[in-house]
Amino acid sequence: MNLHLSLAPLVSLIAGILILVIPRLLNYIVALYLIIIGILGLVGSNTL
């Protein structure tokens, strides 16, 4: 059985858990997520 994990859902899950635990991290998590997705989009990664 093959298990394929995509980056976006995994990051979203971790971010959601962290936001529930520490709500003050919301701004940082959203900013980092957008920066990472933007960089991956510019590089041309189709794995998302």
C-alpha cells in the first residue's frame, strides 16, 4: 500500500492544530504558509 502525502494538506493540518493551541500564532502561520506556497508556485512545483 502506497501512502502519498501532499504538502498543502499536511501544512494546513499542522497550522490548524497550532492555531487551536496558540491563537496568537495565526498571523505568523498564515504569513509563512502564503510565502511557502508563493515560492513553490514561482519555482514551478506541481506537487501541491
